[in-house]
Amino acid sequence: MRCLLFACLLFNTLHAAALDRYQVEGYQLPNGLQLLLKPGSERGHVAIRLVVGVGFDDFPCADKELPHLLEHLLFSGVDASGEGGLEERMQALGGEWNAYTSNADTTFVIEAPAANQRKILDLLLEILTRTELSESAIDAAKQVVEREEGGHYSHLQRWLDRQDLGHNASNQLAVELGLKCAERADVQHLTREQLEAVRKNWYAPNNMTLIMVGELDRLLPAYLERAFGALQPIEPNDHLPLPEIHDQAAAAQRDLPRGWVGNSAKIHWLFPEPALEGLPDETFDLLKDYLDWALYRHLRLDHGLSYGPWSEREVLGGVGFFSVNADVERDNLDDARQVLEQLKARLLKDGLDPDTFARLQQAAIARQAWAVQGNSALADYYWGALGDYEGGHFTDPAQALRAVTLADANQALRQLFKQPGYLRIEKPLLSDEQLIGLGAALAGLLLIGLLGWRAYRRR
């Protein structure tokens, strides 16, 4: 009997811990550094994320690569051993690290053995405070960043970007609407003084969040207050305002050449997401799930026009966009467009099917039970949801999804689809048949020219 009671108690404890993942101990050090500490389920491991609030959107078009370049420089070495010596020190501690620069932030991602977590945090602190930005290291980092962004930015690529032909469909539309830069940012003109200014003005404790999930050292809070608490805060910097659509016209439809020859094509129908007061963002998440199913049902199962149609949500500048997309054969473009237009008209007229919406809503809620598993996934989730953290809790997506009603989803649908949207079709310049026809025409012209030349010589 005693064993049975212990088993029941253990089961309830584990269940409570699983439901408790949205409750996280969070507090600020006196210097403004935000700490989020969460004991995890995996023993012997700690996932560390240091989020610095600076990204591409904080700089004008010409200088957007500054935070990315500085991110690479911070791994160039803290002493004479250079980048290699720094990596050897991390290897000796059994950890792995990387960093990523996004539009909104720069994040250092570390996986560490629990036994060495404080030593690895020491190493992280060293690269933040002791890295010297030498000219040789800057030149080497510029080559790496340039390679990551697609190699040398040739005159042809620059010309294509200026003609709105070098971007994918959504980025091309964003350029037309003034939401994104037309050209890729260069790194060669960036200076040491600019990089030092970025580190001084943005890499400060009151612009950072340290997230740690896993088997946390019991002395960790005291260590963090002593080591990271010594960082000096700065006056907060103002972020550049995100670009918005200001009566800037974009073509309702455009064909975008992708490659030279082929029979495949992609349809992208993009709609700016309307701002709906009182409706949670999860409303559009559920609408996306519904449209994923509707596109699959109509384009693939009913008409066999697309193997993998999909819908997508993305943010371009300061504007959210919702798109329906399909990969099709070039000869089926007109049929696929007609099916999409019919689907849009039917949804505007009849709204969402209640049974289908209820089924997909329940599936989305059930998915939350296993969507975030393990220390690393939990740390990444906290990183992506920092804006929802308040009072020691993250918002539970399952509760937000459960609160969305069919009427809410229909309201979002009608507001979204009452717009004409922007149609972008990506396809190669020539189809296989057109290439064969062009080759035959050129061969015919060559033959006629040779026969004419021969006749002329005879005369």
C-alpha cells in the first residue's frame, strides 16, 4: 500500500512539473540584467541562451550587417591563442556554442555539461568583455559574413536586386512596399569604430536576458550576481522604428523569373494581416492550420494540382503577412489559380466549417503537450516568447488557443480575405517546350541562312 501511494505521488509530481513549464523564476540584477532560471528534466545538462537586444532592424540599410559582424568577431579570441585557442577551451569544458543574429536580437546559444556551467559562463563573459577588435580579425570576420550571405555581391546580383528580381516572392513584395532594403548590405565599408560603438551602446546588462534551463548549480544565483552583476549598465538606446506601408503602391500581380529553364512554378498569394483588437494572435495561427488543410484538400486531393500546398505567416518590416502558396506544374498555373480563387470566394461566403475548425483547434491544443521537449527546446521557447513573460509566467499557448471561438476565426478570415492581396508567381524564364521550340527556331533560321548563303554564292 505504501508503494502504491508513493507511485501515485510520483506520478502527480511529474504531471505537475510538465504543466509547470510556463512558470519560470525570473528577476533582474541591480545592473538591469534579466535572468530566467528553470530547472529542467534532463540531468547533467544545461542549455544557456544569452539574448542581446540588438539586431538588423536597429541599423539603416547600408550598415545592417554591423551586429552580425560583431557577433562573429566575439569568437575571434581573447588572447594570443586566437579563435582556435578559444574553441579548444570550450572543447575542454565539454560544451558547444554558436550565435545567431536576427532582425530583433543577437543570441549566444550554448549547450553545457551541468558540472562546468559556471566555467562556461566565465568563458562567455570573457568573450563579451575581453575580445579585442583588431583589424586582422575584422578582415577575417568580413570574409566569413560575406560568405554566409551568399558570397561576393556582384554587379549582376546588385542590378537584379534593384530590379526587384533577386528576392523571393515575399521579400520582393516587401521591397516594393518599402518594408525592406532593396539591396543586400555590404560589410567591406564597416569600420572598427562602428563595431566598438555597437559593443559599447548595445552590449550592456540592461539590454540582455540570460536564460538557463537544466540541472542548475545551487550556487548559480550567487555566482551570477557576482560575475555578471559586475557589468556596467548604460543609458538605453532607442530602437529604429520599423517600416510600415505608407500609401506605397505595389503591383497586384507579378511574374518573377527563377532560373532559366523548367516546368515547375510556385504561386504565392500574400495578404497583409489586419489588426483586430480583442483577438489573440493565436486566432491567425488556427486560421493557418485551417487553410493548410483546405489547400491540401482542394489542390492535392480533389484536383491533384499540387503535392504540398501550404500557408505561411511572416513579418516583413513592421507588417505581418499571411500567404497561401502552392508548388505546381507550369501548365497547371491557370487551373491552380482558379481553385485558389474559388476557395477564397467560398470561405468569404460560407465561413469556416465548424466541425473542421473544432477538430483542428483540438489538435493544436493537444500538440502543446509535446511541442516543447527537453532543456534545449525549452530554452529556445523562452527565447522566442520573451515578449510574453510577465510576473514569473509565460503565456500558456493551449489556453490562448482554447479561447479562440469560431466567430473570432471567421472575423479574422473575412478581414484578411476582403483584401485583393498580392499575387506573385515564380517560374523559370522558359519551359522545356519553349526551349525546344526556341532551339528549333534558331536551327531553322541557321539552316535558312546557310541555304541563302549557298544560293547567293552560286549566283
